[in-house]
Amino acid sequence: MIQLILIGGFVFCAAYYWYAMRQSELRLKQLLDSSEIALAKPSYRCVKIESGTQACQPVQALLTKPILVNDAPRLPLPSCQVAQCDCKFIRFDDRRSGEDRRITSAEAEANAKMHADKRMRRDRRRASIQHFLKGSSRDYSSSV
């Protein structure tokens, strides 16, 4: 009877361990999936303010430039003096525009060859000293 209880307890512990490990694997997979989704989103989301029918002076100054989402002010602005402000935000996925300026691998390799380590060449200073010493009357070449 005691052996049956011990075997049942062992089976229960093994089943619980398997269940806990499976649940932790599922939670980890969900976290990884959600982090991949977060990383796939552009990190330079921005907004622009679209003025309403009567825009106040502070909003007029902000109309042309994109503002990062985390830096955007609340609307209406605290200094807004319009009776009913109908300004709103227009969202953009990425505030950057234009061509990607990062260096491609071919350009990086060309730059590396152009700016190669110049210490591999012969020491130009030593050649200058030798030339200077040869022109003088005393022989300093053994001390250099």
C-alpha cells in the first residue's frame, strides 16, 4: 500500500514537473514572439500637428516639423487661447525620410583599403634621419 502511494506521488511529481516546464516554455515563446513584433516596429515613430480652423501661435510654430511620439505635447497646448481647439495629430511610422545613408559592405571594404594601416610601410622618419646623418661629418648611424 505504501509502495503504491510512493509510486503515485512520484508520478504526480513527474507530471507536475513536465506541466510546469511546458508552461514556462510557452511563456518564453510568447515573450520572444512579442519582443520580435516590438522590434519589427519602426523605432522612430513620429507625429505632426494638423491645425484646426483657428490655430494658435504656438501650434503654428510646430506645424512643419515631425515630433517623436514620446516627445509630443498634449493637445490643446497649455498656451492655447482658442475657445475650442480642434488641432490633432497625424501619425507616421518613421520620421526619417530619404535614402538610407548607411555604408554598404562594398563601400566599407573600399574605405578600408583606402585607409589601410600605413604602419606597414617603411618608417619615413628613420630614412630622414639617416639622410641627415650621412650629410654630416660625424657618424651617428651606429647610435640610431
